[in-house]
Amino acid sequence: MRRLLLLLLFPALCLAADAGLVNGDFSADADRDGVPDGWTTSGDQGVRQALRRETLPDGSACALLACTAFTQSSAASHCMLAQVGAVKLTQGQWYRLRFRVKGEAVAAGSVDMAISDTKTWSNCGLHDGVFLSPDWAWYETTFRATQTVSATSRLQFWFGSTGRVWFADMTLEPTTAPRRQYTERMPETTARNRVPNAGFECGEAGWGSVTDVPGWGGNLNRLVGRVVEAGAHSGGRCLEIAVSPRNLLTYWFDYFDLQQQPVRMPLAANRGWLGVEPERGYTLSAWVKADPPGQTVLLRAQHAGAGRADLRVKAGGAWSRVSMPFRARGDQCYVAVGPDLAADQRDTATLWVDDVMLEAGDTAGVFEPRGSVEVGVRVPRDGGLFAPGEPVQVAATAANHTDAARRVALHWVTTDFHDKEVDRGEQTVALAAHAEREVTLPVRASRRGFYRVVVTADGAEVTPPLPLRLAVIPTNQRADTLVGMNHGY
């Protein structure tokens, strides 16, 4: 019994262990020499650097590492903030490092960081970098210690040029192992229906397409089908998936075995992994109708790294509900529904889909949307590409599923390739009961380059919740490009 008790307590004892970081808020300066206690610099004679403590406007402290001259002459040619012999790591334990940072005039635009064992000059599990911005930004990472180290440890932050970098509010503490999840995921919800924009009232937002392909590289890169505003099962819109020899897509793959496969099973799939409980029962349902009647429909729940559940059913010529109960094989899945023309040996068919629902339980309940008010966002341009000088825009469609008028405040923030903010704005949308409205969000991104736009809303959930990606690049006027890319960056 005593041995069992020790085993149960051991993880808690490890987690409570002190990682040993000294003066992480940089406030202590007992000898009043202007250098925060516990911290020092490191570099060879070709580097002229200085470390000093500064006071922020709110009264807290930070550390400024400044390099005024830099000559590359050895492996020790770096401007470095270091804490030596204080940090304690236990092999196998997970740790979280968190701090605020900003910088200016650093050639690389970034700072490297690591924890090393100075006895063997080996890395101890942390080796990363962070982009610098002229404004304060939080950085956080978790890592697993690859060895036990204490008196010979060195926590270090360095860059290889002149420039100035500020650090503040640094913590290093034991933590639990990170939970493995696919990152493009929808926020947790208490709604009965987990599927965003389930009735397509926000247009195509939050939807894409997948199919079964023989190769391992890629899948369908866009939604196959269109949102139509007539003949919906409920509301004003539904999804129409029409397949014929005139618009039949072909999947090509060239490594190693050549593949050429017509896409006769384009499934509409929600964008973003949905949270589910492992081993719990769920039901996927949708309203469908087909031309010709009797078209095979595939319902799919794709689990994250744990296989999938499929069910093939028939769709009639009038709206009918199809459903598939299944048991979750993990804590994330996405759902899909669409026609399977190959199963019927057809080349032409049209399927209409509406009111998709994923809910807990073994039977399909009355349909309800994920949110009472939803906002769908998209870049209304193939590939999100804009030419220099033309307006850069994001389309937002707000849908009010309630019996009362609503007002939704939209906010957006635009950042560039280096995550530096270049624009922000807001716009209020007034919605009548059970109404939709599309607005254009003007994004001020005039310089050439890559951008991310994050849209949030007061009083509604945004789909998809992840950044929209776009770019401003010159339009190619020639028949061919100057640069060919085998695999995209």
C-alpha cells in the first residue's frame, strides 16, 4: 500500500518542482548597478553589448539587451541574455516558458532561445525562436527536458547583429504534457448542434469538400457545389452539388505511381475539427433530395487520426432526412455529406443538402443551428490573391436565426508575414429577425506581401474562426510564370 501511494503522488511532486528561474520579472537589482540580478550577457570581443534594467510606465520592470557593435569572428559572436546555473530541469518533465518581448533594428527580426548544459554544450530540450515586433507581444512554448541539469544550466536568448531587445514578465515552470490536437478546430460549444453554418445561411463559409483519393498528397482544394437561394428545406439557402461530365473534376497524383481519377464522390465537409467525447454516441444527420431520385448519399464522420464512420443511404426526389449514429473514436472529428455517383455507376446527378447536424445521442433530434446568430467570413477571390492598387476585401455574411432583430459588431485585425499588425477596423451589422446580410470589410493592406485577417464578432460566432489568408502580388501578364514551384511553401 505504501508503494502504491508513492506512485500516485510522484507525478504531482514532479509538477510542483521549482524550475529555478531567478528574477524573471527583472525587478531585483540589489547592488543597484542597473543590471537585473541573476542575469548576464555573453559574447566574444567582437560584440559590444550592454544589459540594463528599465522601468515600464506601469511601474513594473523589464530588461533591455542592446548591441551597438557586432563583428562575426567566432562561434561566440552573439549578443546574448543569459542566466547561468539557476534553471533546474528534470529529464522527461514538461515545462512552460512564457514572457513578453519586443525589439528594434535586429537584422534577423527574431531572437533565438535555448537551454544548454555548459558541461557538455548539449541542448536540454528548448531550442526555439520568436519574431520581434516594435510593440510588446507575448510568447509561450512548452518543451520536454531531454536531460537533468541544474548547476551547469544556461538559459539563453541571443541574436547576431546590432539592435535592441526588451524582455519582461518571464516565467519558467513545470507543466503537464500538451494535449495532442489538430489545430484547425472550432471553439467548444454548449449548443446541441456542433456544425457551424449548418443551414448554409452564411453562404459557403465554413465549408469545403473532400473525397477518397488513392495518393497520400492532398485532397480537394475548394467547395464542390454552390449555395443556392431557392428550394431550401428551411431558411432561404441550401447547398447544391451538381456533377456531370461537363464539370467533372479529375484528381492527379505523380509520386510515385501516376494517378488519374475522376471525382465522382465530392463530399461537402465542415471546415474545422469539432470537439467530441471519446467513446460517446453521436448522430450525424442532414436533409437531402436528389435528381434523379434514388441517388446514393454518403454520410461520414472523420475522426482525427482514428479512422472514420461511413453510411450510404438513398436520397429521394423530395426533401427527406438521413442520419447515421456512430461512436466517437477520439476527441475530434469533422463531418461530411455528399453524392456517391460511383456507387450508382452514374456520370450525372445533383444532390441538395440542408440542415446538417451533429449531436450527442443515438437518434436525430429536431434541427437547430449551432448559434442563434452566426457570421461567415471568406475572401471573395480565388486563392485570396489581389493585385497591387485594387481594394482588398473580406466578405462577411451575418445570419440571424432568432425571432428578434439583432445587431452584431464585427472586428478585424490584419497582420503581415511577420505577425506585425498593419490594420484593424470594426463595423456594425443590423439584422432583422430570421434574416441574412452580407457586408464587405475593407482591409487596408496596400503593400505587396502576405497577410492574415482575423475576424471576431460581439454577439455571434464567426466561421471559420482561424485567420483568413490573402496576398497582394502583381498580376502575371505572360503566358507562363517566372517561378515554378513543385511543392507550395
